[in-house]
Amino acid sequence: MILTHPILFLSIITLLCGTALGLQTGATAANVSDGGHGMDEEALSQISEKLQAIVDSGQSSGMVSLVARNGEIASINAVGWHVWSKEPMEATAVFRCASMSKPFVAASIMMLVDEGKLQLDDLVEDHIPEFKGQKVDTVNRYQVRFRGARSSDGLPTAQHPLTIRTLLNHTDGLPVTRSTKAAKTIKGRALACAKNPLMWEPGSRVLYGGEGLHVAAYLVEKYSGLPYTEFVQTRILDSLGMKSTWFTYKDIPEDRRLPGHRKRKDSWEPFFKGDPKIGGSGHYFAVDAGLYSTAGDMFLWHQMFLNGGEYSGVRLLSEKSVREMTRNQTGDAQLDEEMKNFVWGLTWKVVHEPEGITAGLSKGSFGKGGAGNSIWADPSTKTLYIVMQNISGGDHTLGMQAVLKTAGAALTALAETGFATDSEAYRNGLAFLLETLQPDGS
């Protein structure tokens, strides 16, 4: 089985490389040569073969990978199926981002911090008075998470009230309940949170997936004067040229919509999941899980952080805000066992002790995953690793493991040879390549 990208896509890659590209059995690969990334091409060329082997073993239905270094795309690969046994995967496929949507909330808040409208250690009650005097449930600490609104009578007042920082580092202690999920707007959900007692003192424990991000999104709306989605669209997506990122499934061009795939015995079956209903049963955008995007757009988003808050001359965040988002923000807070090698930044997962599947990363690398996707940005090596897939079943970790190991070999070869280049023509070609990964050029 040989998969092929559109001729234009291959022509652009060939132009950038200055050499002909070969199509490998079971996958298409595009490895950009002679660019500023300076990675070893022979090592990078093995990525598609290793990813295709994972598909062939039944552990994934299909993937798109992207490796970049020094802000330059070094490798793009598409393997497996867009629709199982019918349509081959393309590099322009649009994936459900799921929890990779969360850092957009934190970035939106930090943009307002940069503008002086908010501070991370502001008390939430100073901006949303309904949170003043919020109680702490010291009796049913875990059970309250999934209950309806519960009386705060007789419970103690929080000694450490919610701050904007605790909304973003998963230490808010706000329970997800029937009352919060019944809200019809982001503002309504935030105000419903204020009526529920906290599960613990904010900042003392970590629980992934609480209500803090909905409260933060309401603050974005309140201080920007825009609906949350409009803020993200105009201030982030448009600014970075992220033309292939959407808020709803129906807005994605039909030929680029990727159905999720679930494992059934020895095969995969596509299924339509539609927009996440985490947010108000579909009444409003799910700020913590609702985006759809491509590997190309995720490159732009993450490279902005590796660049210290700017991309292609457009600054979204101050360098200070980027450092805040990507450093340890959980301190001595009690973490889950599965987080033993990680800490939380502001919505980002941050590598604290590289080992196991993150052994190929440096301490301080940050990233996010969701719905099978996985992305890591390593500031020490200035390298970005992206694996996009939407699967339920199989082993979603294998793709990233293969990319990290293989790209790591490319970095090792770089260190041994001292190879590095800087080509203005390459950079111009890269801009043209990214344009072809957008809707009008796909």
C-alpha cells in the first residue's frame, strides 16, 4: 500500500529540499533538507517507517507527525488511514484536539495579564463577587465532584480563596456537578461554580479537569468584552495565521474532517463523535476540549511558545508570561501517582524528571495531549514533536515514543557532525509550505 499526498504538496517539499523525495511503502514522508533545523536527514527518514509499523501492528488507525527545530519544519509524515480501509491519511487532516484546547484559556488570561487587566494572584472574588466567602467541603471531598448543587451550611470558609493562578494549574478544587453542567453559557457555568463548596483548599491538591478553566474563560469574556471564541479567533488564531483550526465540527471542510476510530477486535471502525458536550451539553463552546486543528497549525501555536511569545514578527505574549505558563506551578501540591515525573504549569504538563516515555526530552519540556494526540516542546534543544491521531483503543503512546527516539537520533547525529545551516530561501519556502497546509491550498 502506497499513500500519496497531492502533487503540489510534494512539489513544494521537493523545492525546499532541492532533491527528489522518495515515497516509502505504507506511508508518505516529507523531510525538509538544508534548512535551519540542522537535523540529520537519514535519521529523520526512518520516522514514517516506524509509524507505519505501529499502524500495521494494530495499535493505531493512522497518524500525522511533524518534527521541527529552530522554528523550521524538519519532517512531516502521514501514515495509515483517514477513514479505515477507504481513505489514506493526509498531512492536512483535521483532528479533534480535546484537552489540547486548555492552554488557549491560559494564554488568553496571560494576554490580559500583559495588558494589566488582571494579575495571576488576584483573588477571583475581587473580579467575580459571587465567589466571596466560598466554603470548603471537608466531609465529602471526592463525592461532591459529581453531585448536584450542595448546601454550604455549616462548612468552613476557605482560608485560601481561589486565585486566578489556581484556576489555571488544576488546584482550584471546584467540583464538576450537575448544577455546573446544566448552565447555558460560560458565564452561567462560572456563577454556578461559585455556589458549590470547594473540594479542598485551593492550591493544596491537584485534580485534572476541574471547573477552573470555565471560570477563567468567563474572566476573558468579562475583561475583553468579547465572547471567548471570538477572543481566541481574533487575538490568537488570526494573529498566528492558524487558518485550519475550528471551534465546531460542521465548519471543517468535509473532505478534511477526521472521524475518530475505535478498536473492535482486530480492526478499527470510524465513528462520528461530533462536538464535545462537556460545555453545557452543547449550548456553548467547550473551552477545555472543543478545538479541532492540524499538525501544521499546532506547529504555529507551539512554536510561538518556543519563541518566547512571538511568531513571524507577531507577539502574542510577553516572555515573562511564557515563562509563567511553562514553569512548575504546582509546587508542593499533592499530585496524582501518574504525574510522578511531571508537574503542572498553567494548563501545560511540564517534564520534571525525564524518564520512561519522556526520556528523550529535557527537563522543563512542556506539552499537552488529548484524544490520542501528543505534543512536546523542548526549549533546551529548540525542538517540537507533534503526533496527531484520534483513536480509542490501541496504544496512543507508541507514536510519540517512536518520534522522540528517532528524532533524538537525528539530534545526536547533529551533535556529532556539528551540521547547521541558515537559508533565507528555505525560510521563504517554509512560509509557502505552511500556506498549502491551509484550507485554500489543501
